[in-house]
Amino acid sequence: MMYIIIKKLVEIDIHFMYQMFSFTQTEEIMCDCRFDITYNDLNPTILFVSKGKMTKNSRYHNHDFTEITFILSGKGQYFVEGNTYDVSAGDLLICNSGVNHNNIVINEKEPTTEFFVGFTNFHFKNMPSNVISLKNGDYIMHTNNKLRQELTKYCYAMLAENETNQAGKYFMIKANLIQFLLHIIRQNIEPCPPQAGYHFDSHHKNDVVNQIISYLDTHYNEKISLDAIAQNMYLSSVYISKIFKDETGESPINYLIKIRLEKAKEMLVSLKSDSVKEIATLVGYEDVYHFSKLFKKYYGMSPLHYRKNFIRS
């Protein structure tokens, strides 16, 4: 089997400017829905892609990177870490770094045709760095017809790009590999539960902003993720932040702060038996010091002084 090596490996850093917010700690902390399956951007380094007919048994070996083998056609076997596995079209073999393996030909007249991709520099959540763990704890993943068709499509797209001399072919291969990997990962993690209350319909600027304002007015006391709102509107959080400021003159963060502090002012007067800490919690702040600091910044006095002054007057 001959590997077609992609000689020029280029690292690309993709920086997303997302403005996220949730004000329950001293620093503004948010639920970042971009990174629901990774700890940062998914940007693997591709080492090679290739395709071959397995007419001979390979030697028992391992790699210092992750290699995925996808069976395009035929039937065969793989010997992996002391165990023999039957494989056929649509099966995946995932060999992470250090995993010993070799193929076994069971019918020389009908050998398997296999796709190979080697890559590194990735980290999925709840898995070690540079490791893909299958939920069955095994090395082989079987696919249904729908998934098999999707994975086959990405395999041939990567192979086709590797044969071209067009500009940007490395990144085209990477784009297909990322989608290939995401289909695999989705089969091996629990699906994310739907987020209640984050459903929006219109994409007109005014409507988008009005719906966000309505949501913030109603849910100001909860942990809020602009990214989750954007995801459910099929828009980017960057775009939402921009049009929100264009329409209102302030950022979503400042708008949320003002709502919370105005509500706090009302509660400091109406809920006289509640402590400042309890008021802070009611408007969405777990850190009373952070709440008091923001209150004084906006109103020139602490929450306690505001309450005392109001009672005196």
C-alpha cells in the first residue's frame, strides 16, 4: 500500500470573534455553544490521505498519530491489539497513536478497497488529546446506509482534492476531514438536549433585535448565552451583537446589565427584608461583590446606601 503524502502542511488559525455573556461570576462567564464537542477550534493537521486494495497482509505496526481506515468495498479482517475483527464495506477502523494493527486478506479475488487518513492535533471533549474513543470502547465502528453514504462522499472528496493541483487543496481536504470526523463523533456522544426558550423566527434586523430584547427582559435572572440564541436563529453571535448595537446604541451585555440593575433597584425598595446578596441572586448575579461593584458604577452608590437613602426620603 502506498501512502500519498501531502507534503506541504500548513497550519491555519481561524479566529472567531464571538461576544458571549453571562454575569453570574466576578468575570462575565458564558455557556459557549461553539465548543460543544471540542475545547477549542477543530483544526487537525492532516498527514496523508490515500486509497488502496488490500491484496496482501500488512505487517503488524502502529503510528504516532491517529489513522482512520474506512472500508469502501469488500470483506476482510483486521488484527488489532491481539484481537481479530471482521470488516466489510461501511466499517471504520480507528487506530489512535500506539495501537498495533494489521490487515488480513481473507479472499485474494475480492480484496477490500480501503480509504486511509492520518492526522493529529485535535482534542474532543471527554477524550484524551489526539484520541477518538468509540462509545463501545472498541476499534471498529459499523455504520448504517445513510452514514456510510455520507462518509464515502467525504472520502472521495478528499481523494479527488489530493489529486488536483488547485490552490487551497490542503484546506479543502481539511474541510472534508472535519465533516467526516464530526459525523463519527456525533455517533459516539450523547446528543445535546434542546435549550428551552431559545426559539426565534424572523431574521429581519428589527425583529431580531426586538425578539432578543423581549427574551432578555423576561429571562434576565437566568444564565444567558448569546451564542445559544444565535444558534437557534441560524445567525452568528458576531452578527447579532453588531445589529443589536446598531439598533439600540449599546451592546447586548450592557443592555442586560441595565435590565438587571433596574430590577435590583425596584427589589431593594419592595423587598426590604431581603439582603443585598438575595437581591443579587434574584437578578442573576451569584457574586454579590460583583453585583455591588456594578451597581455603584452605574448609580454612584452601593445597593445598601441606595436602599437607606430611599427609606430616608
